[in-house]
Amino acid sequence: MHDPRLDNDFDPLAAETFTSAHKLYQRMRAECPVAHSTAYGGFWALFRHEDVLRVLTDIDTFTTSVQNVVPKFAFTGRRPPLHFDPPEHTVYRRVINRSLTPRKVAALAPKVREHCVAVLQPLIDAGAGDVAADYAQVFPAHVFAEFFHVPLHLSARIKRISAEYVAAIQVVDDENVKRLSRVLYDIAADVIEARRADAWAPEDDLTTALLAETHEGEPLPPELVHGCVRQLLVTGMVAPSVFIGTMLAHLAGDKDLQRLLRAEPARIDAAVEEYLRLYTPYRGMSRTARRDVEIGGRLIRADEPIALVYTSANRDEAVFGDGEEFVLDRPALHRSIAFGAGIHSCPGAPLARLMLRTTVAELLARTTDFDVAGEIEMARWAEWGTHRVPMTFQPA
């Protein structure tokens, strides 16, 4: 029997430009804030900040353990902490949090800057380059290698495989998703095996910390440590790869902001936070209702997946006045959910912010101007951001 609840309200696979998705989401917030799509086997999508925040913080009603992303792709095992609810989730998240304290992230700053300059300066010296393909998709692998204590060549390989993995997810190529996930599991196993032979202390290395952790007097299950490392191999690389080019494309077009931030670099932090709100890359993070629930006047049945469109929620006019505009030192910025909210908020946020601040600071310091110099190519759902951003640079 036809269920009119499940008719198609929007198409997440429609071709996009730099501005088209945000125009659509603005209309969805006004006209259909709780929408259903028949893509990817069918799912709900929430576009308003209030609804997204409700689902993120109500862990009794909405679970991450069934499906944490639309489209569903966790075919090769559940990977903590993202695929788990409390109490299973908590011990893994606690270990990760200890490795990403402000003190430990600050200690990485000199190396992050060194890697940033190594990747960025050749583009500036050449006077032209693609800040998405040649920088944003390269720099995160350098930082990951530093944080995870793996060789750069291995980190670069993980980045390439992760990109292929995400591309396969986007076109629902399930067999390739499974194949590439197994490759990432093999790499995770090699990293774990190397750590067993290394002399890293748990307080200095995340993999070693997971191997050393106990819960109720017992070591963490080996298969779940394996899954956790496998999860971490991918999650830290995807969002910066699509976000950095987006941020720099906007900054290229705002000459007044360029001049201001060159003159007052202390305000770069505030600019990065507003960019994270304005161009949030996440729109496919998902939860599943444990029971029938009503959101925005629409009935969502138990076990139906719900995509949380952070990309839209962070421009919600009810929370952020002039939400479609860049506003430096925005008053309500503490309500941004660029890194999620609740127990599953992104633990890597401090390191991501360091990468973004460093990128903007070094680019501004090493140029007098830069411009977009060609067609911008967009990523596809579940991320929102850029794959190609050709630019020209005027070296300082």
C-alpha cells in the first residue's frame, strides 16, 4: 500500500554549484523542514537547527548504532565510538579525548605549520594552483601522519583509499565500498601490529592507548580496537579535504576581509569559526528512531533513517540572523553545530581548528592577494564542499 509519508520531497543527488544547495536548503527550512527523499533506499532529512539538535541530544529516542550516515555503508563491522551508543561508546571516546586535549593539540602546532608551508608554498611560488586538489586533499594526510605516528607515505595511501571509499559510497557501489573498507581494515591491523612492537607510551600515541585501555578490569576487545583504529583512519581526513577549498574560495572573493585579517591576524580564529558555520561540510550524518516519533508535524516510524543536515541547520535564520551571510564576530556562534553536538560531537575538532587557522594565517602572510581562477567543482552528498578550486596567487 502506498504510504504518502514516503513521497519524494527533495533530491540529494541533483547537480550542485557553489550556491545552489544553500538556496535549496533555505527553501526547505521555510517550506518542508522535515523532508523525505526516495534516494538511497529512502530516508528523512532535517533542515532546521532545532530539529537537528533535538535528534543529536536525545540519545534515548535516536540511536547511532543502526546507521550513522546516509547512505548506509557500514557493511564490514561496527566501529566504535561512532557506531555505538552509551555505555559501549563511552570508553572508546574517553581514550580518544585524552589524545586530543588542548595541550596535546597545541604541542602539534609547529609541525602542523611546517606541513602546511611545505604543501602550500609551492602553489604560491608557482603563482597558481588548485587549493582543493593540491592542498586541501594533501595537507590532512601530513597532519594525520604526525598525529597518528605513521609514515607519510602510508598516510598518503590511506588518504587515497579513503577518497576512493567515499566516492564509492556516493554512487552506492556497495561492492567497492566493502573491498576498500577491507583494505582499510588491513592497514589498521598493520598499524596495531606495529604499535605492539613499538615503545610508544599510551599518553603519547592513540593506538597504544587503545591497546592499553581496560574496562571493568579487562582489555578492550581486540576486534573493537581494530574497528576503532579503522574508523579513525578515515574520519579525520574527509571533512578538511572538502572544507578548506570552500573557505579559501570565499576568502578569495572578500578583499576587505583579506586586508582585515592580514592587518589583525588575531581575528583569524573568529573568521574560521564563522566559516565553519557558513560552510559546514556535514549533511549526511544520521540517526535512527528507536520508536515512532513526530518531528515538525511529520510521523517518522521506528527504524527509518534520518539525515541531519548540519549544512542547513547552521544557516537557520531562527538561530543565526542573516544566516546566509558571513558575519565576523557573530553573536550566536556558540550555537553552531559545525562539529555536531552531544556525546558524538567530533573529538577531532581542536586539531581541525588548528589546521584551518594555520592554513588561513600562512596563506595570508605569504600572499598579497589571491583569486579563484576557474570553475569550482563541488563534492557530492554526503559531504558539502569543494573538490576543485583553481586559484592564482600574488606572492608577498
